[in-house]
Amino acid sequence: MNLREIIREVPDYPVKGVSFKDITTLLKDPGAFNEVVNQVHENFKNKGITKIVSLESRGFIVGGAAAYLLNAGFVPIRKKGKLPAETVAESYELEYGSDTIEIHKDALTEDDVVLIHDDLLATGGTALAALNLVEKMNVKKVYFSFICDLKFIENGKKELLSNYETHTLVEY
């Protein structure tokens, strides 16, 4: 299945010059959605994943389904101020601004093998912020999973992820 053909591109969103990769067209297609979740499961089923950490909000959709298939726990990373208990925070730069994300302080342990899942890898800022949060908890191992990777964005940050096994379904 060619997932790239199913993902809608929205020009000049959220700001002029950005071509937004809208995965809602993929999510509403049962065959495409199943394909994405099954590919994530297939790639990580023998890695001993104990927790899937996903980013708000599109990352939650596939991350939750994959956690179910991998018999792993699901841990949300949310924007600042959205989690109810004590958190750890990390600020980062986006391709068109900056933000802060948080994870519950008690979400992970040193025994966890973590898969960080998000819908999109663009500049690498969000992924590195998530990695920094996860590594503050001294987990055993970290993997990455993305639906889309904007390969044409090269800024040095993404190269830092090359130390981790990363699975991507669609490249632009």
C-alpha cells in the first residue's frame, strides 16, 4: 500500500511556506490505518518494548493502537499544563516556533524499554525534546517510530537520532 498517496498535503498551513502532512486522510481509511499500526507492531514486536511514549495529539492515535498490539503501556507526552500530576518539562524549537512538552514524573522506570512514536519527523526538535524527557528517567533503551519523515529538512538535529533505531513509514 502506498501510504504517501493517502496522506493529504495542505499548502501554507499552519504558516505560509509549510506544506502540512495531514494524516487524518490515512487514519479514516481502515486499510491504511491498519497497515500503519501493523507495520509499527511488526517492526518492534521482538524488541521488548514495555512503554510507548507518544506525543500530543496525532501521535496518540497510532501510539495507543501499537501499545495494545505490543502489550505495552502507553505514556502521553502533552503540551505544558495539560497533565494533572507532577511533571518533567522540556522546551524546544519547531520549524515555525517554539513549545514546551511534559511527561508525568512517574511515567517511566529504569526497567522500561521505550518506543517514542509521533506522526511526523520534521526538524527533529520535538523528537529530541521527547528523547530528553525519556532519558531523564534513565530508561533501559529507546527506539523511535514515525509515520512521516521530511528528509529534505537537514539541520543537524535529526542526525542525533541516528544513534537510535528509527522506523519511518513514509519519506518526503
